[in-house]
Amino acid sequence: MYFISKDEVNQWTEKLQLAMQSANISHFYELDKTLGKGQFGLVKLAYHKKNNKKVAIKQVKKRNMTHIEVF
């Protein structure tokens, strides 16, 4: 594929990731400070990039999980 600009590459990449449902959370949210920490991961304060709405996002460590637990 040929793209005219880096911006066009980024747009196509984002659309393909969304279509494959593999978009990175950082495309939608800006992560901020840690609100809490537990056995399985962290809870982070985040802001939606388009509407600046505040949310809490749980980051879970998948390293020690089985395939069934991850999905």
C-alpha cells in the first residue's frame, strides 16, 4: 500500500485495528495516576480523549493467566 502522509498511515492503522478489535486502549484514553493496587493488577484514573470524561480502568496482569482466563 502507498500512503501520501504519516497521518494517512495512522488513520488506516487505527481503522484496521478497530475492525480487528485489537485497538490499543491508549487510542481512546489518556491514563493518569494509579487509584488502587491489588493482587491481579492496578486501577488507573483515565480520561476519554474525545470528550474528556473521567473513568477508572483496571489493568490486569495476563502473564500468569491461562488462555481461558484471559478471554
